[in-house]
Amino acid sequence: MKKNTASKGIFSFIKDCLLWNLSGPISYQIYLCILVCLMMAGIYGYVVQFKLGLSATNMSNIVSWGFYISNFTFLVGVAAAAVMLILPSYIFKDKDLYKVAIIGEGVAVGALVMCMTFVFVDLGRPLQFWHLTPVIGQLNFPSSLLSWDIIVLNGYLALNALVPAYILYCHYKGKEPVGKFYKPFIVLSIGWAVAIHMVTAFLYQGLPARPFWNNPLMGPRFLASAFAAGPAIISLVLHVVNSTTDFKIENKIFNKLRIIIVSAAVINLLMLFSEIFKEFYFPTHHSQSATYLFFGLQGHDSLVPWIWTAISINFIGTMILAFNPFRERQIILFPALILLIVGIWIEKGIGLIVPGLIPSPMGEVTSYAPSNVELLITLGILGLGMFVVTMLLKPALIIEKEYEDSHKH
Amino acid sequence: MKNPKFKESLFYIIPFYVLSFCALSGLLILFSASAAFSSDMTMTLKVKKAIAKLDKTTQVEAIIPLPKDIVKATMDYQGGRFFTEERKSKITRFKCTSCHNNKDISINNAGKISHDDIKIVHGDKEGPLSCNTCHYENDRDFLVTSKGSKIDMDHVYDMCGQCHFRQKKDWIGGAHGKRITYWAGERVVKNCTSCHNPHSPLFKKRWPKTYSLPLK
Amino acid sequence: MDSDKKKKMNRRTFLKGAASTAIAASAAVTVGCEGKGLLGSSEAFALEFQEYFKKYYRVMTPVERQETVTRLEKLARIKQDITVNIDTTNPGKNVLYGYAFNVTRCEGYMECIQACVKENNLDRKSNTQYIQIFEMEPGQMTPDQGDSKFFHMVPQDGHFYMGVQCFHCENPPCVRACPTKATWKEDDGIVVVDYDWCIGCRYCMAACPYMGRRFNWNQPEVPKDEITKNQHYLGNRKRVKGMMEKCTFCIQRTRKGKLTACAEACPTGARVFGNLLDPDSEIRFVLENKKVYRLKEDLGTEPKFWYFID
């Protein structure tokens, strides 16, 4: 069964990866079918949006950014969170987390692909994206934070895709990857991960027109919530991997992740408290956005139940994970992880973007809820992200398992 | 796995990366700060310093035509001479002296042509102005000031400006009234009576021409 | 046994792959055909193809600018059956446009909005308006405390009126925000948008503190007989869905020496427009003799739109 290592090359690597991706038990095939169906639904939604223009969404001149950018914001955090696996593995030489670092990078790539797709579908004229390239178009660097965001996101995608690809290719050939080729890039990606999320936060933080966003705590708050939600998602993925493949993951890995998640989640709650204090201790006209979010403004209160639910489940999830009532059975912490992820998704997604834009700079208040087209496209992009993660992780786990087995002998 | 050389190189890589990131962000901040502060000084200073008179004909390339129905104002504004809309051709019953003379007139059309349709809503609470406050009794083609000087109907601003002297000063300077069509070229402005009915000068209440969505 | 299972898997996966490819291909073909159908004639398609690849306006040579204007005028004739005249007049020398708004004189008539919509070929379907008129109560200063959605006889007793639009800041946050430099400040102070260069990310809209910018959420519709045919490339020419647009101080009029449509339409003379660098202009008279203020001055955007009271 095993090929002669000398005859393995890049083409057989690609061919084997494709075959591994397409083969599996019936449950796996059904899972892939569901993902393809989601993506098809997304494509249909996008065709409708492309024909009608962005009026197919519920965005308006007041709420000019909506569901797409909310999800983009959340997912950049998830992508940045891969650093929470890389940092212990490579700098602190943690052997357990080193084993699952590659899964973290796979999730990061999936999240990044979703981010870029969300930006793409949010553009009014996506076919003109080439206007952004530096030589043939115009890139407003360094003035525009969006230009910074494009550069750092693409760079991070390259780092997180190419480095694991190199490592996997070496493992596939049965060789040890050469340290000096990839380790500097790993170190670079640690700082770069922090950079992508700070830059995304600066996108909002740098706008004096939006007082809800224009505070210095946005950047650190983004990092805290990212390092809570991201490793939580990676934890969930690890649970799935543990139960569906023969790549076994020990409890202590989940415990280490849990500690990272809880530390970040507690810092996130502390920062949330600081923001709430600033907005509500002495409310000014600048606090109207926060009032809209938490209590409703002029009869518009569609986000109020969402934010209170989000904060409650965020708090409950953090408490459960912190006190860890079921020490050895990590699977029971599943719901707590989901609560935390959903809480942060609401609070950092729709609970950040929409209130920042309401009321408008001229005081108008309106409501926003995603339209059916937006929901369809979002589902499609979710399917795409899960598809990318599956496509990356399935061969990666097989290669890693074979490499581990062959090196045990 | 442990590469001693890598550990050494970390000492160079990490500080280099941190320094370059700090340098880039520092540049960004300095750039933005300089941009913000420089333009703050630029516009206000630039406008204050622009005291040199500009040639009225070179500010735009297009040729600005002078309308036909205008008269030169009796005074200058800060930029020299200016023009205003003439009035007499727009008054339907001008010349007034075709009726208001010492000759006999027939009373057939008196009802139609008398000024019974004019209601005077001009003056203070005690009572409106009378016709003879503004119209010259001895020569109905002209207006008269309180001091008794004749004012041509085209130069009604000298009349109105007696009481409305603040508006007149603003009108000469440009804070009251409106230019006609062009901001460049010779200055041609609307006359008092171009916008205000002299017998009822206040603007009336009306419905807005349009509305903004969403309506309440 | 192992290889048999593997063969079954491979066949199944091949069929699944083929099916999904077929679906994707048919979707692409449908979209492509429909797209072609929308374009009408092949001459229009050829012109639009060339327009897609054209350069950024600021790096175009005058010849290239003339070429794109010719293409756009031809497209207007083919697709809309109208003759338009798009010019590319450059800013005048020693010109910096300024605007003053007399809060005492505005009566809420909204004639400025009507004139602006007509002059700038704004979308009638979504009721796009560059100008907003606010009905304010005594004691209020900023328009965010006012009501811009009124529709009753004006002026209402006990209220005053003021209008806002793009203030053409000297330090515009929207220009800094744009990732493709599709919006910039011209030498005569007008902040313009190169519509075809805009990718529609709407970051400028988030950055503007005055609600000065509008986005085309749908394909704009202007009745054919109401289209203003004297257009400027950076002004009131035909825009399509997905582009940003904004008040351009009627660039197609002001660069020819005319007043903006709003200033000309105002029946009470509440709007004063002119050249800030001309010491004899009305706008300079207002700035030097009246008590003027600007909105959100603490943000440092340096708007060139002042308010004053008589």
C-alpha cells in the first residue's frame, strides 16, 4: 500500500489529497453533499443579489454595513486565534498543542476564506476588485485602513496556507521539514495574527464619525474576544476530529485550550464592563448607539433581546468553562463552548456593526435585520468555509497519522 | 528537532519583526497626524491670505454672458460695480402716469385698473404703511424717500433700504438676496422686488416641494 | 475486499463530482447568457468592454479622457436614446469653492432638494437626495436633534430650518478611507468620486460624519424626459448600481461659472456660493461680517460649508 518514498512528488501529493478528500464512509459523503447544497444555495442567493444590486439586502444609506461585515469581523478573529495554538507549540515547545497546531491552521485558512468571500459579496462592484491591486490599480496605502486590511489578510492567508502545506508535504514524503525554511515564518505569523485583528479593529476604531466605535478599547477587545471564540471553535473541531477519525486527541489538549479560552473570555467580559460603564455612567449623545443596542431608541429595539441573550450566554459559557464541573468528560463542555461562541458571534458581529451605524451622523434611527438573500448567501459561505476546512484537514490528518505511526517504529 | 542555530536566530528575527512593525505603525500615525494638522492651518490661512483682487474674467474658462434686463446699481460693492435686475418692464401697469396725470380719464375700466386688488401687509402692528409712504404723489412713475428724493423703480433698494438698512448692507455685500445664475463674471443680483412683493413682502407658508423618505 | 470498497467509493465520488460540475457549469452559462442579453447590441458590449478596462481618471491623459467621454456619450445614445454632453473641465486657477447657509432665511420649502434631484439625475426609485432639510426647535443647534422627514405646510410656527449636504471638507475623512482612491479632493476644493473606479465597499460612507455620501443600492431610474444632458465626468453623468455618489457642488455648472442648482433654486436666498479665494466674493463677505459656524468642528474635518444667522 505504501508507495516508495522516492517516487512521491508534488503531483502524487495533490492526487492523494484529492482522493482522500473524496473518499470516506456514507456519513462523510452525505456531509459533503450537504455542504455542496449549502454552497449552491449561496450561489443562487448571490445571483439574485448580483442582478438586483445590494438592494436585495436590507442595508440602507444609514445601516450601510450589515450581516456580511458582521460575520467578517467575527471570522477574522477566529482566523487570528490560530496563533493561540502556534504560540505555545513553537515558542514554548508544548508537545501536546504542537500535535494539533496544524488543525488550528486549517481552521484559520477556512475562516480567512470565509472572510474574503464575505467582503467580496458585500462589495457593490466586485468585478472591479482589480482596482485595488497596486500597480495596475490604485491602493490607498497607508492612508486607508482597508488597504492595510487587504494586505495583512492576504499575507496571513499565504502564511497559514503555505507553511502547513510545506510541513505536510515533507511529512507526506516521510521527511523531517527543514527548520530554517519554515520556522521564521511561524514566528512571523504569530505577530501577524495579532496584526490582522488589530488592523480589522482599527478599521472601525479610526472613524471619528462613529462614536460607538471610536474608542481605544476596540483593538484589545477584538483580540480578547477572538482568543476566546477562536480556540473554542478549534476545540469543537478537535472534538469532531476525535470522534470521527482515528486521530486521537487527549484530554489534556482540551484542558489547555480551555484555560486559554477562559482567560481570554474573562478579559473580554472585563472590557465589556468597561465599555458599558463609559456609555452609561454619564450618557451623552455619543451613547445613543449603546442605548439603541441595550435598551432601544425611539421605538426601534430589534437588537435588544439579541444583545442581552448574547451577554448572558457569554457569561454562562465562561463560568461553566472556568469551573469545569465535569473534569474528565470534555464532551459535556460542548454546550458551554457553543454558548460562548454564539454569544461572542452576536456581540462582536451584529451587536457591534449595526449599533455603530445607528443613529446616523444626522441623528436618524432605523432598524436592520438581514434579508433572505443575505441569509442564503451567508449559509453558502458557511458551507464554503466548512468545505475548505474539511478539504484541508482530511488529508492533513491522514498524513500526520501515517507520519506519526512510521516514526514510532 | 531542537535547532540551536534557530534559537540564536530568534534573537534576531523577533526584534527585527517587532521593530519593523512598530516603525510601520509609527509612520502611519505620524503621516495621519501631519495630514490632520497641516490642512487645519492650510485652509483658514489660505483664505485669510487671499486678499489680492482676482480678475473677474479669469476664474473660469467659460464666457459668462451678461443678461439683458439689468441695470447698474447706484453704489459699488466690495468688488466694484454690480448690476441688478431691472423692474419696470415687469410691472404690468407701468407707466403709472398713463393714468395718474392731470388729464380726464373714463371710468369704464376704473374698477379693473384701480389698485383695489392690492392689500398692504407691510408695516408694524399699529397699522400698515400707506401708499404715499413709498409712491411719489407728484410723479407716480417714481418712488419717494422720507426725505423727499425721487427713486427710480429700478433702484427700489434705495427705497427699501431706508427702514431695512441692515438687509440693504447685507444685500450689497452678498449675504442677503441672490446672484442670478452665475457665481463668476460680472456680479448680477436680484433686486428687492424680484423676490419680495413690495405690498406684502413676507414669504408665505406653503407645502414643501418634495419630501424625504421614510416619512413619519 | 478493501480494493472493492475503494472502487465503489471512487465510482460514487466520480458521479457526485460530475453532477456538481454540471450544476455549476449550467449556472455559469445561465448567468453569462443573461448578462449578454442585458447588454443589448454588440456595439454596446464592445464599448462597455473597453470601459471596464479603463484607467483611473487621475492618471488618464487628456486624450484618454476624451476617449472615455466619447464612449460614454455613445453608450448613452445607444442604450438610453438620448444625446448627452459630458465634459471634463479642469478646476479653475485660484478657485476654492465655499458655501454659506443662512439659517434665518431657510423656510423649509425644499426647492433646493427638488432642483438638486433634477440637476444631478438622482435616482427617483429610491428617492435619493443629496440635501437634507431639518426642522429644528428653538435652542437646538445640531441637525441630529432635528427632524428631516417632515411634510406639512412650512414654515411651522416655533421652528426653524437648516439644510445639510456634503460639506466638501478640506480634510475629508472619506478620502482617507477609500481603499482605491476613487474619491479625492480636486484643486478647487470639490470632493469628487470617479464612479467607474469605485468598488462599492462603502467605507467612505462609514467615515463621513455628515451623511454626505449616497450609495446606489439599486439600478438608478431617471425618467428620460427629466435627464439633465449637460454632464461632467465627475458630476451628474449616468451612474449604475454599486457605485457611491455625492454632492459635487454641481461641478458641471460651477466649473462653467454657474451657481449650484440648490443655490439658484432657493427662493429666499438662504444659500450663498462663491470663491473663497476672491476677497470680493459674497462668501468672503459672509465669513467676514456674519457670525458663522460649522458643524462638528471638533472633528477637524474643516468643512467649507458655514452656517450663519442674520
